[in-house]
Amino acid sequence: MGSFDRIAQYLRYLVDSRGLQLCIKDFCGFIPINKELDKALQPFLAHTNPFCMYIKQDLEKYRDCISLIKKIYNKSEQKRDCFYGVCHAGLGEYVVPITCNDLVIGSINIGFFQTNETRTEYLIRRCCSASDLLHEEKALKLYKQHILPPCSQPDEFLVGIQLVAEYLGNTYQAIQNTHWQQSPERIRYNSEDTIITHALEYIRQHYSSRISVAELAEFCHCSESYISHIFKRRTGLNINVYINKVRVELSKNYLLLTENTIAEISLSLGFNDPNYFSRVFTELIGHSPREFRQRFKDNAQVIASLPEELNHPIIQ
């Protein structure tokens, strides 16, 4: 396991065991430079919990979220140390700046902490009242289901997060020679990280349905050409190939752990044509689905969760 994977493992531990939400903001584009770093941190480059995803389906609320990047950068420049803030939807986060040679290159945001739940619910209602897409009852339900109070106090994790921030700053210093020198006018206020992370999460949630590039672009609030471009650059795969790869990885479980027919499996995973599923499976795995089942079924072990590719998106 590489050092980047260990960092991701630690962040995942905080999410799973401490009830924290983590989001890394990259102000200068240093994460995509290194493919291993990009792969390790990809699950943490945007908030993808169901409540945040629901609020951000409204374009104006999505833009409000993206506009916070500049505000976080400016406050990080001013503070140069951990600070606390609340977003437009009422969710509170601690922000730990990532610095390198006195430059602020990113931040690690840790949440969600509510100092005033009544105020938070008021802000959620206000968000919904100004939107034709959002419904107050559903938003509040998702909030209560998925934005749970963390089971840790800040002093129990902030030192560890500061060490991660220091490590990422040192990583940027090591790769600076392959990247332009950061300057204030080059700070990234775009939404590329959010778009790619949202796209991967959407695929993870809807792999069993037909997913078109147009549908994915609409969900991510961008053009089809833009999402296709950044998806290929960040994952090494075009969108349809990535979707098929996710489905094929899932199909291994069904082939080895169920008695379902190959046609039933292909249809349950979003392949409308079993013959097409068999061709794709053979191209990616090197065996047909039938051969794979016959060869490996006796040695199969029960897998209690989704494949790793769905919990941690495939980046090549």
C-alpha cells in the first residue's frame, strides 16, 4: 500500500468511525498531476452525501456551493490556521488550510457541526423556498437521515487532519517542477473536482439504469463535451467504458454468488442485451461470463459489500 492510499485509508476511517464528512478543496490543481494521488483522494473531492447531492441538483444552489471555494481560499489566506464556517445550507465545517512555501494551495474541510439546529433548518427551508426543484419536506428528511452529529470533538481529529494537510503541502512541493508556479490569478475557482466526483457518485448510484452522457451532464450542471473531456482526462476512460467496467465488476459477484442466469444478471445491471454484456465482459476480463462462472465459482468467497470500485471510484 502506497503512502497516498494510507492517507485515504485514514480519511475513510474518520468518515466511517467518527461520523465526519470530509471534503478536500484543491485551489491550484495539484491533485490531478499525480494519478495515484488523484485516485486516492477522489472520493473526498466533493460532498456526495444524499442531502448535499439533493440540494445541489438546483443550479443556483450548486453555484452557491462552488462560490464558497473562493471564500474559503480568501479566509485561508487571511487565517493561515484552522477556522470554522457555515455554508448557505446551514452546515458547519472546520477548515484546515493546505500550504506550501507560504502559499495556500488547498484546504481540508471537516463537518458537519451544527451550532444552532433551528438556524440550520431555517436555512434549509429558505433554500427550498427559492427553488422550483427542491422540496422542504424531502430536504429536511434527508438532512435528519444523513447529516448526523459527529461522534468526535474537534480536538480528537484536528491534529491528525493538520498532519494530512502538511503531508499534502509537502507532496505539492515535490511535484512543483512538473507544474506551473502558483500565483493569485491562477487560483482555481472552477468546479472540475466537484463535477468529476458527482459524476462518479451518480454512476455508483444508478449503474443498474440506462445512463446517458446527456443525463450525466445535466446532473453535473455542465455540457456533454466538457464532462466527457474531464472524465477521460481524470479516469483514463470514456464515460460509457467506465460505466461498463463498473457493471462488469459487479457482475462477478452475481456470477459467483448466485444461481441467476447470465441474461438475468445482465438485465439487472443495466445491459439491455445479454449478448452485448457477454462481449463486454469477455473484452474486459478475458473470459466469457459462462467460462468465468465455471472456472471460479468453487473458490468464490462471499462478498458482503459492493466491489471496491464502487466504494472508491475507478481511476486509471
